[in-house]
Amino acid sequence: MTYSYYPGCTLKNKARELDDYARRAAAKLGVTMEELPEWQCCGGVYPIAKDEIATKLSSVRALMAARDAGQDLLTLCSACHHVLKRVNHDLQTDEAVQTKVNNYLAPEQPYTGETKVIHYLEMLRDVVGFENLKKQVVNPLKGMKIAPYYGCLLLRPSAVLAMDDPENPAIMEDFIKAIGATPVAYPYRNECCGGYVAMEAPEYACKRCNAINASAASFGAEAIITACPLCMYNLRQNAADPLPVYYFTQLLARALGVEEDEA
Amino acid sequence: MSDTKRLKEQILAISGVNPRKCMKCGKCSGACPAYDEMEYHPHQFVAMVEDGRIDQLLASDSLWMCLSCFACVERCPRQVEPAHLIEGVRLALIRQQNQNHLHAEDIPPKLNDALPQQAIVSAYRKYSK
Amino acid sequence: MQVNEKEFKPLIVAFCCNWCSYAGADLSGTNRLNYPANVKIIRVPCSCRVNPMFVLRAFQRGADGVILCGCHPGDCHYTTGNYYTRRRMTLLFSMLDYLGIERDRTRVEWVSAAEGAKFAATMNDFVATVTRLGENKRLEDLRCKKQ
Amino acid sequence: MQRIGVFVCWCGSNIAATVDVKQVAETLKSEPGVVFAADYQYMCSEAGQNLIKDAIRDHKLTGVVICSCSPRMHEATFRKTAAAAGLNPYMVEIANIREQCSWIHKDKAVATEKAIILGRAAIAKVHLNAPLTPGESPVTKRALVIGGGIAGIQTALDIAEAGFPVDIVEKQPTIGGKMAQLDKTFPTLDCAACILTPKMVDAAQHENIHIYAYSEVEEVKGFVGNFSVTIRKKARMVDPVKCTGCGLCTEKCPMKKVPNEFNLGMNNRSAIYIPFAQAVPKVATIDPAYCIKMKTGKCGLCSTVCEAGAIDYTQQDELVEEQYGAIVVATGYNPIKLDQFDEFAYAQSPDVITSLEFERLTNAAGPTAGTLLRPSDGKHPHTIVFVQCVGSRCDGGKGKSYCSKICCMYTAKHAMLTREKYPDTDVYVFYIDVRTPGKNFDEFYRRAVEEYGVHYIKGMVGKVAPQADGTLLVQGSDLIENRQLRLNADLVVLAAAIEPDASARPLATKLTASMDTNDFFTEAHPKLRPVESPTAGIFLSGACQGPKDIPETVSQASAAAAKVIGLLVKDKLKGNPCVAHSNEMMCNGCSSCEKVCPYGAITYVDKEFRMPDRTTAIRRVASVNPAVCQGCGACTVACPSGAMDLNGFSNSQIMAEVDAICK
């Protein structure tokens, strides 16, 4: 299986390991990730305003490039996934956006949301299959109690993101089971970490992260996994007594025995 | 048309929200993780925009406290989408002259080594035009 | 004659089955949901009572659009009538299309007795669509034309 | 040429405010054939009807056009009026100038013009009307009630008491329905079982009632007065005649790990079971999905211990066909599934329960023998939070747009009973609105607040977070105090919306009875005919028509019974004369019409015809049985030679309407 891959700004920089591990694990699983040749930043947040077009264009370029390559678009960072998926949905459903975007970009073939945006976790679940993944695990993370942290961007609004049940998701739990560890159920896995207020008002983000971290710890979690560099930052920097936080791809790589391949 | 009326129409158009769908159950504010940080809560945004009491909202810090986590959007039984409305109010302010909440020159002192690019990009997107 | 789109008011003949759609039309009236006055409803027991002849006659006599409304598939008061309607009209409409009566001038829509809002919305949409198409002259019998 | 009278109704101001009724009458007076035209304030009033009658006599009218409300409203009224004046009732046509004209248009000129055109179409049709005489059909003096809850039981008892035989078809092994699962009933707090079970026994013992328990309606044929219904008696693997209901088999059955649906899965039952002690009929049933004998062929213990020899592992489903004159739908409701609302953590914590589960937890016959205990650890809860409107009043796809009506009252009941029995318990109710429109209802709710100290909080819960210590953190709005309230609760009870039973939709299709978008059965008229379906002979009882509490359900059940009795006392029913007929001279015997007829009303006969050359020939021609034909008209369109036509809606009549509209 070959995907067009959209890494996003942070994965080229502060969150390089999220990307690295993902690529190595994918190679082991027989999935090819072809990075889009000229991707641009998605903007970090989805432009909610109905009249915003320009801020959606960079996403459309990425979506269109995947369409032209005849591939689904694979994402990794929660924020990029959220933005790309929602912009794509706008292109599928909002005629005004469709017209304006196509007038502006004037592509040879108008873009109307044909690309399928798929998150790395969804790829593991729906394409590789967790049962199959389990078979390929060489270092099962036995006994490790892991709290999955979804945050807000992966799940909501569920009508558009459609990844999993927005209030009682299972995809990360199933992933944790597949790599041999034990998922820890706790109620704040889908609560916001504070997101972009981290820079403006770190003390406010602290409150959010403390609640999440403490809840996970109270249920006996030894570590937290996330798919989002900003959640990672917040949970590490802004929680008191923080549990170790990993990108899910790092534990995936560890379980598949490819974590230490590269020095 | 009065300024308030024009502002209200602008906010409704930007956000695509119809505040009249609200049945005042307060579920948005019951779900909101930013509740304690806010002077005006999500359900009040809906009521106050509909009421035309927008100046109070524009003057309040509550505007900048919404995390756009969409918990209210997800859980609203009437599909009002309060987070979209709050964004509409925010933009109604930011799009006016000299109303950026975050300025480029403010950023460097707030940075640290671990802060991901994403945080800067999204904060800038949320707080400035 | 130049048809001014703003002033042109198309004549729409709507055949409504007695059990669902006619009741749906009544409900949109009860709820005071507006739709243009140029829609005139003819009550039939079932949408399957509508003979293709009636549709042709309407166009011949100067109608600009014809719409059939019946119960939702599976909910026909006579169990299977609307299935016949669906098949007959698919055939008829494609033949009319061939004759130059555009597809958008003819429509089959399922409206239940509870869907007053849908009835009004459907009529508004249909009138708007036919208005865009302008006057129908294809099948019109000029002998029937008012002088 | 007909002599037509036109009568334009003002309907008070309903029509007259937007339609110039005088002008309509004046204009239509000059239509060909119209010899009389008048307008009047209320044509359906006695004075209005007298106006029509007098005109028919004085002007020797042969046809009548009434420009008024929908024919669905008053066609029958005006036909009777005409008949009273000696005119054939089918010489009356209605022009609908209220629902389809005055109520939807605002501009008086536009509405008046349309009213005139609608009037013209009706006049054009009347010109081609012919007097019709309805045929008669016999009435089978037996009723079928589908669903054996309190609604079905009450309807059946009332019909049976009037002397007509009734069959109840119930898909569960016992009758009783939802009410059998309840503990107490509002607003009187009498025990549900104490008032229901005697009725169940009455039904079982009534000489006019036969109960088909564990059975379903398979097929429905026929029409009002003459329904033929196939009932599937599902195999119980137990002979209901031999079984004494002693319950020994259920004790001895080794398979005891079957979720007990009567207790909503909160405890287990055996694979052979009797749903509850007061079940009617009190007969054991084998659950083939769990029975070891049925699955593996080994075991057979129940058969060994049954002294009556009632167990029969080879029993098969049985189909029986019965004839009925009337059918009553009483299929009831269910709470919705809460998959879409897991912000309340129903799937994540056993201590988040539905109100119906709470009902079982407080019922003496329930899984905890009536002691209120938390499902997770069996401990007594000290703080209980009730959440109202879970899935009710919900726009969009997740829940139900309607108010479920019963939740406010049963929650007040739960809260009150909890406080009465366990005064050390704190009880909170999160509500959006408290809706108590019923006799003694608001007083009841106020008692919960004032006498029992239940905390009512205006606002909705946003999230329920199960904590590591086993409590539930309930986070919700307190709109009056303008704060976000966070409560540590031991038990959270969700007032789940109610929806029609899943069996209702396929049943409606079998009955050709219409439903609304929520799958509630539609009534013939929302105010004036609330217990009849628009389909003749089908009646509605209980929550299948809309959310209802017990008093309302019972009232409606009795009302439906009264309607059924009114039908069954008749020996003959006047049929609908608007049926198809075939012009034998034109029929070529092709069978096209026979193939499309859903009722099998068309047969072919060989008939002798005189040919133009004075010879005779035998030709095969279609013949319509007017008692069976329902008048849909499918055959009229299928007929290639134009021989088939429909009384009251003939080809020429409809064409005349088309012509009049397009003129």
C-alpha cells in the first residue's frame, strides 16, 4: 500500500521523532509513505469562519496533490489531520467554498474533495489491521500500562472526523493492545490539553494538563501516548508530576523492533 | 442598520450559527473545559449575540479563553455550534483595525526550546489576522 | 416573445396521491408554509393512477412543469402503487426528454402525510427550477392557446 | 348538461381573509353549467348545509362544487348533505381553497385567482361525474390486537366486554409489556404490578380473549371488516397446554448464564425460563441461543424433570390464519440505545444506568430484590444524579427531536421514592424544563422538591467522568447560579428518550398504515380522529402513536376499543364505490391489469359478444370484483386498450381537471 504523506511543519522540526518512527514502522509493515513534494503548512488550526478561503488553500494544494498522485493522503499530526480532513469536507459539501477555491487555484481538474484523508492510526486499524499488527510485533510491551490521549482534534466534530466514537473511542486502546501493552481507561482522554494557549497563557494550559495527567495516573497509567506534538508539549511541560509521554509511533517502532535501528 | 445589528449579522454569517436554535439547556457550558477561565460562558455567547449584547463580549477576555476543542459542538443537542459562534465574535474583533490580540513582537519572549512550531502558528492564527 | 425570468410564472401541475402527498400538502397549509400559487394540485387516489396521458395533456395544454407526489416507497397505501409510478415515470420522463421536454420539468417526489415542510420545500424548489428553464413550448398545442 | 351549484365557504376568516369569496362565487357563476353560486360564512354549519340542500332542491342541481377546506376534512360531510337533499353523494366535488390556497398565500389577488382556477377544475370534473352507489361487504366480528402491554390488554378487555372475540398477539413469551417492569406509577405511587397483573389475569381468563403469546404477525391481507392475518406462533419448545408453569425446569436447567432481558441484563436467567412470576401465560420457554440441548444435542435435563411431559425439542414455528374485522396496533415503545451519548459514560461505567434500569433496581422482584444498590460494587449509593432529556429534544441525527413526555414525571417519582426510602441520600436532578401538564402532576413534582428535598438544577450535564475511587464526577451547568457544577455521584440515572418499538415499521408496511418520520403511527386526524389510522379498519392504542404515560395510554386504549366496537356492531360496511371497471367492448383480454392489481380483484371471464357481422364470438374479458377493489387505479394505467377506468377518478375527469387548470 502506498500513500501520499503529509508530515506538517512540526514533524520536520520539534517532533521529528513522531515522523521518524512512523516511517520506520510503516516500512516494516509494508506501507510506503511518499512525502508530498511541495507541501505547505496547514495553518495549525482549522479556519472556522465560513468566509475564509485563503487560509484553506494550502490544505487544498496538499489534498489536490494526493488526488493527482492517485493516492489517499496519510496524516500523522492530529492538528494537520483535523485541518486537512475538515477542509476536505468543506470541499465535498460546501458549494461556495468549492467555487471560490477552484476559481482561485484554477487547477486543470477542479477539486471537489475526492481525496481520502486517513490518519496513521486509521491506517493501522483499517488497512494493516490490529490483528495483523499484533502478529508482527517482536517486542511486545508486556505489562506496560498506557493511557491513550486523544485530545480534541482527532475525534471532534465526529460528523466530519468520523474516526471513532467521540465520547468512548477505542482505536488507541486497540492499538495499545496490539503492541502487547495494557490500555488504561480514564475519562479525560478526549479533553483538551489547552492547545494553542500554551504560548499565551501557560498557567491556563497547566490546569488542563494537570487534570488529564492526574486522571491518567489515578487509574494506574505508567505512560501516556499521543499523536499530537502540541499535546505532547503541553503534557510534558505543563503538568505537575508528569507521566512519561510518548508519541504512539515510538511505541509502535519499539514493539516492531525498529526503534533502535538508527543510532 | 445599527452598528450592533450589522455586527450581529456579520458574526452570524462568519460562524454560520443560528442562535435561535438554542433551547437554553446549558449543555455547552456544562461540557466546557474553559468554563472557569471565562466571564461569559458558551451558552451566554449564544444568548448575548442573539440579544445584540455584543459589545460586552468584545470587551471580555472570555473571547480568548475558548480552546476550540469542539466539546460544545459535539454535545449540543440542537446543533448550535457555540465554538463556531465564539470564533465569529473573535474574528469580528480581530478583523477590525489594530485589534490583533497577539502581535509578532510579543512572540519571541514567549518562546522556549521545546515549544513546537504548531503552537506558534496556531496561536497566531487564532489571535491575529 | 422574450421571456423575462423575473416576471415569468410557470404553470405547474402537481398530481398528489390522496393518502400521503395530498395530506402532506394539506399539512403544509395547516402549518402556513408558503409555496407559489402557480402550483395547482390534482388529487388522485394513488400516484399510480397518473396515466402518462395526463402528463402529456398538461404539457400540451401549456403547463411548464409536471410533478407527481406519492407515498414513500414501501409505504404506499395500496402496497405497490408507487413502485409502478416510479418505473412508468422514469420511462416517460426519458421519452419526454428525447422530445425536448427537459428532465427538470418533470419530477417524481415522495412526500408523506407528515412531511408538510418537505412538500412546501419541494414545490418551492421545483418552481424555481422550472422558472430557470423558462416557458415550455415543445408540446404545446397552439390550438389551445389563448389568443 | 349538468346543473351545477357552486358554494364558496369563508371558513370564518380562514379563507375570506385571503380569498375574495364574493368574487370567486361571482366568477364561477358564469362557468358553463353553473346555475347557482353562493358564498357563506361556514358552509359546514347547519345553516350552511341547509343553504346547499335548499339550492339542490330549488335549482334542481345535478352537481355540487364546494370551495372550502380540504376534502380530507369535510368531503364526507358535504356528501351526506347532498344525499339528504336527494342528490347522489358522489355528485359532489370539493375545491380545496383553504389548505392549498388561502393558508399558503398572502396576496389576496393571487389567492383569489388560484381559488377560481381550483373551482373551475372542480366544475370541470363534476360535469363528468356519474352517480355512484357503494357496494356492501360483510364484517367479520372479531378483532386483533397487536401488542400485549397495558394498551393492548385494555383495548382487548374493552372489546371483549362488549361481546366480541379478540385475539392478542404478543411477541414476548408473556403479556404485560413495559408496565410489568415498572415499580411504582406516578402521580399516585401505586404499585405497577398490583394494578397490572389483575388485568393480565382478566385478559387470560376472559372467554372472548385469546392470547397468542410468543407470536408475531406474519402477513396481513384484505381490508376493513375483512382482514385475513397470518400469525407466526414461534416455537417455545414447550407445549403450552401441558406446561403447568411450576418452574422446576428453570431451576434444574444447568445453563444459568443468560442475560435476563426482563431485568435489562442486570442479572441472569436460565436457558429455559419464565420471564417473571406473574407471567401470562405462565408457560416456560426455551431460548434456543443458549439451550445446551438445542446447541449440542446433549443435556435434556428439563425434559427429564418435567412431570407434565411438556418439553418438546422438535417443536417448529406454526403459522395460523385468522379472520378479523378490525386491527388495533399497540406495539408500544422502548428507550433508545445510548451509544451516541457516551459523554454520560453509560458504556464506560456500570453505575451509569437508564431510568428503566433504575426501575428494576428498586423493584422488589428485580435483581436486588428492591434494595437500591450500585451495580458495580453492590453498595448503597449516597449521591444520585438524574439527567433529563438524554436523547430527547435533540436536533439532528443523534437523538429524537420530540419530547419523550414521561421522563419529567418518572424522574420526580424516582427522586421522591429514593429520598423517602433512603433519607441519607442526596438526590440531584439536572433538567432543561420540568414539564408536568397532567392532573396532579405539578403538585407531585413540587412535593419532590418541597417535601422530599430533591435538588433540582436547571441545566444540562456536559460530561460524566468515572473516577479511580469509583465515584462519578458529574460536570454540568447550573444556569440559575451561573456556575459549572461538579458533583461526585455514586450513581447516575439517565432519562433516555423513548422511541417506537422496532417491530412497528415492518408492521406498518404490512398494514399499509402510515407513520411519521419518527416511526410513530399517524392518526387519521390529529385532533378529531386520534385513535384511528388513516387506513380504514386499523386503530391505534398507546405509545405506538406517540409518547404517552399510563393514564393516557389507558384512555386511548379504551377509545380505540370503542371505535372497534362501533365497527364490529355493523353487519355490513358500505364500500368505496370509486372502484375500477372494465369496458368489455374495449378489453382485449391481455391480463396486464390482473398482473398489477395488488388485491387480486381482477379476474377474467369468457363472455359471448355479438359481433358487427351479427355472428357471436366468445371473448376473454376482465372483470373487477368491486368488493375487493380498493380503487388505486394501477390497472387503469396498465391497460393498453384504455378499457379500464376508475369511478370517481376517470381518465376524462382528470383530463378535464388538467384542462381547466391549464386553460
